[in-house]
Amino acid sequence: MICNLNLKDFRPVSKLVRKQTILQKPHCRVIDAHNHLGDDFGAGWANKSATELIDRLDEAYVDTYVDLDGGWGEEILDSRLRKFKEAAPERFIFFGGPGWKHWQVDDDRFGENAAKRFKAQAVPEQGRWQIYGLNLPASVLENIYYNNAARLFGIA
């Protein structure tokens, strides 16, 4: 018997029977280890409030969010640090690269100058709780530098 059924008209019905388990929440911490806050890849979360994003992360049981949109330019990284790290320092980790627009101005000193700009944004030596230019309170900086790692690695 030949059936003249076109593929576009085929509507399969599954016969698979299986047990379904619905989890109300994860059994372990969730770390979103590769995401973006910006418009290009992240639906513009950088333009929304930190509270709105934190609420959405809570709904999805995401404990830590790693943003890779620090991209190419210290300005992006700096703005994300200000906005999200101040709101919830224990929830966010950021990565970024140098601002290539400085290449023409800095010429042979580009690498050295980029390193200086990043050092101004980065974690200083242990015990000196300050991110230059951000003026964050000591308690927030302690969360950024120590408490995040202690909590994530179970050493607190």
C-alpha cells in the first residue's frame, strides 16, 4: 500500500511513555559561566536596572553570573563594575579587554598603558580594599575580593 502523504502534512504522534520528574529548584548552585549583559548578545540587560536582572536570576536560581561583555574597552568594564557590583558584588564576575582606540594614541606604550588602566580597576594586593576610581565601601570590596571566593569554594 502506497501512501500519498506529503511531508508537510505529516503530524507524528509520540508513543514514548516515560517518567517525568519536575524539579522545583536545582540541587546545587548554578553559575552562569558564559553570558553577556550588552545589546549585541545579551538582550540589553546592561540598560536595565540591576534589581531587575537580580530578580530574574533569582527566578532561575542563578547564584553567580559571569559577564563577558567587558569587551574591548575599559569604559564598558568600568560601567558594569559600577552598576552591578555595587548592587550585588557577590553575584557578578566580569571580564574585559583593552580599549583598542588607545592603540593609535599610545603607539609603542599601548600594552603598558592598558595594563595601568586595568590595574586601576583590578583587585589590589590582599588587605588593601580599594578599587581605584569606584569609591566602594570596604564591606562591598571585601565581598568582591574575598567573600565571593570563600562562598563559592566552601572555605567560609
